[in-house]
Amino acid sequence: MPKEIKQYQCEFCGRLYHTVADAEECENSHNTVVSIKEALYSRNSRFNDTPEALIVVMSNGAEVQYDRHEFRL
């Protein structure tokens, strides 16, 4: 008969843990985006409909720039 194994997963990184406390500790260790400070647009009108980059404020107060990269689905 197969054995049931119960695990808990961090909502941010997907890591698996044996206890809720460990999974919650992992979740609390991740910095999250609190707000968008600035959206940077290209001067090229072909690409001006979406931002080239975003500067965001993280939960620890750090400001981080995320750049747009082309990708295919």
C-alpha cells in the first residue's frame, strides 16, 4: 500500500518543506515588489507602447530595475 506524504510549498520559489513553519519562514524571507516607482520608455516610437524597464521598490526598501527582454512562448 502506498504511503501518503504531506509536504508544504513556498508560494514564491516553489521549494518543498516538511513543516508549515519551514515553508512560511521561506515565504517570509523573499523580498516582494511593493510599488512601481518609474516606467522607462524607449524613444523609438515603434516600442513606445510598453515600458523598456521598470524601477520597483521592494519590501526591504531596495529599488531594483527590471528590463524587458524579448522571449517567445
